[in-house]
Amino acid sequence: MTTNTWLVVGLGNPGPTYVGNRHNVGQMALDVLAREVPGTFTSHKTRAAVLDGRLGTLASGAPGPRVVLAKPMSYMNLSGKPVAALCQFYGIDAEHLLVIHDELDLPPSALRLKRGGGEGGHNGLKSISAAIGTKDYVRLRIGIGRPPGRMDPADYVLRDFSAPERTELSVTLEEAADGVRDVVLEGLERAQLRLHTVQP
């Protein structure tokens, strides 16, 4: 697998019931990024909705790198099988896999980029790591904060963002899309430096 194509996966649960949930913030960020890639999401045999195109424009005026944007059509805790199938279909290794997901352990609107590490109890990441046989892929973590009071985290992530949260959310999603773009165009280290310098 020597391709320079990036597979960018937005995690979430399928269907209209879940579309506004905190757990689906990865797919929301992917939708923002998709505005910069010509085309539309289409159903793929790997059980994912896929948009395959070029991201941005190089200084020379040539189209930017190829990206495959993907939303697994399985439930969150079964994300690994479609992601592994996409990697195999497009010939993409873990080095060029970036997963966007919600993060309970970050305050709302905080963003962090990293490669590898643990899954922090995130079932979508656990499924992906098991399916592709490595944890050494890039993650963009979007903070959703901890649930209030004694609310079960499982219930919290399956609730829609509150009205005050939605006010900030559009800015957060734009910043998340910028972070992914920086990884693809400039590399992880530069993207981390830029994103983590701006983020609190």
C-alpha cells in the first residue's frame, strides 16, 4: 500500500434519528470539509457513504491531493468493518487514515490532533483499531464535554446539542475541517502546531 490518498472517516450513527446527536459530530465535521471536494456522497459496497475527490488547490494551480471522505453506514460500535473494507478497497494504510470523532474527555469545542494512542473508551475507535490491526492512525478529537450531574455518558452522547452549544458548533466544525485540510496538505506536525496553538 503506497498510495498518498487520504481516507478521512467521520464517525456517527446512521439515519435521521441520530443526525444531530453529539455522537455524530465527526460526520458533521466531515460534511463541512466535503464542501471543498467536488461531488456528492454516494453509497459504496463497503457499507459507507463515500465522496472521492481532490481537496483544495496546490500553489501551482493543480488540484490538491486525492481524499476519500467516508461515513460508515454501520452503528458506531461496528465502524471497524467498513473502515477496514475501505482501506483495502482504496489501498490505504494506517498512515493515511484520519478518523474524526467526539471526545468526552475534552471540553466542548476543544480540538486535538494525534496519531495513535488509546481509544479512551470510545467504541467506534476500538472497533476500527481491532478491524485494521493497529492503533497507529490519525484522530481528530472534537470535545463534547462530560454529561451533567449523574447522566449516563451513553445517554448524553445520543442527545442533540443544546441551543447554546449549537451557537459555537458551527465555528468548531469549520476549525475541525481546517485541521483535516492542514493534515492532508501540510502534514500532521504542522497541522498540530497550528491547531493546538489556536486551541485553548
